[in-house]
Amino acid sequence: MMLAFHTCDVFTDRRYAGNPLGIVLGADDLTAVQMQTIAREFNLSETIFVQRPVNPAHTARVRIFLPFAEIPFAGHPTIGCAIHLATGAAGPGDFDCDITLEEEAGLVPVRVWRRGAAIRAEFKAPVLPHGVADAVLAGTDQLAAATGLLPEEIGFGDHRPGIWQGGPRFLFIPVGSLKALARSKPMEPAWAEVTAKAGAAKVLLYTRGQDCDFRTRMYGPGEGVLEDPATGSASAILAAQLMAARALSEGESRLTLHQGVEMGRPSEIGLTVRVTSGSVSEVRIQGSAVPVSEGRIHLPT
């Protein structure tokens, strides 16, 4: 037996940029072990498996796998899968439609629209970002050692390192310049010590951008992803980090994030945050996707 698959590049409007995604259709009868095996074979940062929805009113149930683990929610699979399903059903011409994905983290509503050649999607984060009580934040010297930077390059303005969760958990490290961000890389053994303390295998570094609001890099070597070209879930959870840094105002803020630039796979992520009475009340992520390949894959035995 073989299943149909597609790949697309997400958070970009051109092929061979952004974050590649594998989409496997008709995955209802696959076991978790088979899905993990296929995800490892694709060896992309994430692969999404599309199944029949539990509730027929929804579009699909989906499961998302890194090369070595399943995760409950991720941004670029949500955007890429929703655009794939919407465009397959819409036919030619402009359209607006609503997709509802049943993810392990909960229901994720996605609005998809096409205007001419441009196809975009936006979803509301299923879990609002929040702090974590069991995490331990390493000191500045150790964070610098873990990222190959100098202690004085950690933090800027009111931005200080933090640990936040919204489904997945991330350690956020602000750095003082684009040059520092470009030099950053995971450095052992400090990296393993810092992430173990934080209880977060993935780390997002960010700084102010020149042609965007913030430039980011996301490292997750402990989960088989040395660096990710675009991370929608981390971008959504960044809202809590920005709120703590007093970088968001009451009402709605629309920000543009660039990621993957240093990897040669530039990505653009739209982040919209609504703040109500001094707290984050809604987070939305927006982006594009373009198809790259399609085919059929044998099922693992």
C-alpha cells in the first residue's frame, strides 16, 4: 500500500525558501510508529499526517511529527496543511474559506484566502502563552556560553531571557544585535545544561530587525532540528516574551518576524497580538505557502 504525499515551503511566497513541510494524506490507519518512521524518512523539521476528523463538522484531524518525536501543535504545519487543503477544494480564482484542524493541542481554526497569485492563511493559537513554574532560567554567563556569545550581548532594552509555554515550551533569549544573532550557535556542554534547566529543548533567539520588527533564529538539536527556518509556534509564544518586555501596547499589535535568513531560507511570519487589560488575550499567526513536490510513499512495515 502507498499513500499520497505533498511537500510545500511555508512562510514564504517562493519555492526553496521558508520552512519545508511534508504532508501525508489518508493517514487514518497509520500507527504512531509508522508516522514517526515516515517523518524520519522525510527528515524535514516537521511532517503532518492528515486523517478523517473526529467531528464531521471539522476539516481534518492531523498529527505532527518532528524527525524523532510527535508534538501537539506547530505553526508551519498548520499554515501549510490548511493552505493545501483549502486550495485543493477551492479550484481557480480568488477565495476565502475557513479550515478547522483537530490537533493534539486542541482545535485550530484557520482562515485561508487567495488574491491573484498570493495565498495566505492565518490561525489563532489554540493555547495562550503563559509562564511555567517548574523551569529554571540559567544565568547570563551560562546563556552566553550556550549560544557562543558574550555575556554583554545577552538582552537589550527591557528584553531579558525568559521561559514561556503555549503547548510547546521555549527558552527565549534576546540578543543585542543582528551581528550577535548571526554568530550564535548551540555550544556544548553549556547548551545541554541550559535547556535541561529550562525544561525546554528548543530555544528562540531574537533581536530588533532592520526591515522587520524582529529577526529570530530557533535551535532544537535535542529534537533532531539543528536550526529551523521558520517556527510558527515559537512566534506565537513570543507574544508573552514581548509582553514581559513591555514591547506590546493595549489593543492589537501587528508585527513582522523574519527567520531563516542566516540559513539561506528566508521566512516571513506575521504575528498579531491582542492585549486586553494588560494581558495577552489573543495571538494569531499569518503566512504563505507554495507547493514544491508530490508523490506516493510506501508504508513502513
